[in-house]
Amino acid sequence: MKILLAGYNLDTDVIKDLTKGDPLRADVTPETLSAAYARISRDPRPVDELRQAARAEVENARKSNKSIIFKMGHHSVAEHAVFNFDIIGVSRLALEELEKFRLCSYTEKSQRYITLADDYIIPQELKMSQFIREYTATIQLQNDFYKRAFEALKNYINYKHPEEAKDPKKQILLEGWAKEDARYITSLATAGQLGETINARNLELVIRRFASHPLREVQEIGRKMYNLVAGVAPSIIIFTEANEFDQKTYPALKHLSETILHAKQIVPESYPGEVSLVDYSLHGDDLLVASMMHTTSKIPYRQCLNLVRLLKPEQKKEFIKTACQHLQLYDSTLREFEYPSMTFELNMSASCFAQFKRHRLATITTQEYNPDLGVVIPQAIKEVEMDKEFKEIIDKTNEVYKKIYASFPLAAPYILTNAHQRRVLTKVNARELYHMSRLREDEHAQWEIRQKTAKMSEQAKRVMPLTMLLMGGKDSYPKVYEQEFGHPPKVVNPVLPT
């Protein structure tokens, strides 16, 4: 056996140092990995020799990549090339577009832990418009309130938690509570930053989608990302131009929806609740047990399902408990938990959505932010008696939003706040909902997403009580486990490097 480390991401400054002595060196590119791995299927040489050949003949490697990707349609070879990007000074609104892509990894500047300054984006659409003064004045009004609310909340939280306030180590935690509630008044124009790791195949998709995006800031992000990699990996990032599918599909669907709604004189119903289970797998518990029986037997799935339907409830429960008896709080449930699924409609603030969208393996689609849905006002803002001023600023924000929306509908959401809400539709399988519950129902999670996830869990348990047997946050897992098994879960401590 021979296992080799083929390569790993390097900081660009390190790469520059490596190539200083030989500026014409052509093999400092991830394309060689893509070319070498692409040849594995048809070239009998060992992989390390294929990599050596690709490095020695970079132009041939690039021709090979283009042929495999463009002519044969095997885009997967581009996934072997990985890039890291620093994304700085981009609005929260535009970052939402960047974070839609399921297979991209990112870590974002958190408004829960970092005190915000007055940095915000003025979109190109508005810079020369008649709305620029009102736009900047409104955002400054929001930011001024944020600063005062942060101080008031910080003092209030220290007053409510005097023992923690005495401990210097707890100050960061207490200040974090103040920041996470004060930020609800800040706008979607607020500048943020993130670090992103993305393979070339998904990068090409991002660049192409952004080229077709109607918002200029998003277009600019795509152009800059392309310019950074075009010379480094020209053979694996090929389809980058705007296209009609990305440009026209959603606008056409919107026009069709509006035509039908107008013809039928449909008006929006009052929202039925913050979280609504709108669809789910019928007999989800049976699906799960049948899928586990299918994995561990030699009979067809349909026969498994018919057999499971004849089992007594306690027999089905025994399957679930057996599947979870060694489950630690950091473990994922078995893959079979992906067969039962649920679809939820949620009403949530931009602040909550910033966390919810991180669950990229779920299917998440959204409506645009809508002031008619109202706002979420943190309870702590009410307790420090700043909610009246909060509402006044929201009213002013909504007024300016409507003015901008009439002329620049795409740019209008920049001025909306983290408190403004949108409707979100999400489909999750049971395995993903377990993950969300562990993370978001935990006592350390932010309060709004904790509330939303708890309601999702509650409704899921009603329709799949066996599947959701051990649902709960990390903090409550030992208790939940003990209720079912009669003893706490075995604690396995991680082995740390010496």
C-alpha cells in the first residue's frame, strides 16, 4: 500500500515566494491535479506518476482538462481543484447570494460576536439616484440606534447576571448577548466579510450565475472572482458567461404567478404561524424502519415495507433504539434517516435566516424580504424600553423602502433591517433535522433560531414519533437518551494530539 498526500491549499503569498526564483514556472496550478486524476480511468500508471507527468506538461494537461470537461461533459474532474477566497466589504444582502451554493464552504464575520461599525454598502443602482440622501440618512439612523442599544443592553444584561458580570472571562459572552439583539436594527447593506473554500466546478457555477444576476454588486463579485482564477486555472473554469436560463427563468415564473394571482384576484392570507409543517412523508416511521431492514437483509424494499407495516409499534421502536443506542451527541444518525422527509414554511427575520441558511444540505427557497410581514423585535429591546424608538425607525425604514422600491425594486432591500422578515420554504430529511436540532435547540444557540427549530422538532415528532425519538439540543441529549434507554449515553472523550 502507498498513500501519498497529493497537495493542499496554500496561501497565495506562500505561492509567490515559491515562484520568485522561477517566475516562468507553469506547474503552480491546481489544474495538474485535475488532469492527473482525470486520467486515472484510462491510464494504467500509478496516480503519483500521472501527477508527475501532468506537472511536466502543463499545457498538455490543460488541453486534456478542456477536452474532458467541454467535449465529454465530465465536470467532476474540476472538483479536484480547490480555491480559497477572502470576500471583504460586501453587503449582507449580496453575501446571501454567495451563501446559497450548497457545496461551497464559508465562515462569515458574525454580527453576534463582533461590534459593528458604520460600514455599509451604497448599491450602484442608487448612487446617482434621487434617493441617496434618504438612503444614507436612514441607515445612519439605524446604526446610531445600534450603538445606543448595544450599550443599554450590555448594562442591562450585566445587571441581570451579576455573578457572570464579575467574571472577566464571561464578559465576551454577556456582550455577545447584547450584540445579537442590538444587530436586529442594522441594515442588509451592512458590510460583511467571509472566507470561502470552493472547488473549481462550483466556482464556475457561481461565476456563471453571478454574471446573470440582476444586482450589480453580485455581478461585480462574480467578475472579481473570475479575474483572480482565470490565469491560474483556465482549463477547468470554462462556462462563465451569462445565460438565458439563469437570467430569464425566475422572472418568467414571477410574471406567470402574478398573472394568475391578478386574474383570480388572490390576496395573501394571514400567515398561519411562524412555523408550519406543510408536507411530510406519510408513514415516515415505517419508511425508516423498512430502509434499515433493507440495508441489513437480502429482501427487496417493497417486501421490507410490507413486513414493517405488520410489526407492532414496540417492534418498530426497537429498530429505532437499536439504530441509536451508540449515538453520541456529535454523531450523525444513520443515512437511512434521510428517507423520511418534511417540508416546512417558516416566517423568520433576516437575522435568523443568516443562521438558518447555513444548513445547506436542506432544500431552502425564499420569497423576497417583505415589510408587510412585520419585524421581529428582541424581547431584551422591550425590556430596556427602546422598542418604541425601534418601531419608529422601522416605520421610517419602510417608508424609504417603498419609495426606492417603486423605481429600483432590486436595490430596495438593502435598506431593510435584520429584523425584517421573509417567508422561507424548506424540505429536510430526518437526518438533517436531527443535525439542526442538536445545533440550534442547544442552550447556546441564538434565541430566535432556537425557537424556530424547537417548533420544527415539535411538529416533526407528531407525525414521526419513532423517527424523532432522540430529537433535542446538545445540552438536553443526555436526558433525552436516558429517558429512552434508562441510563445516560456512554461518554467518549476525543483523543487530542500531544
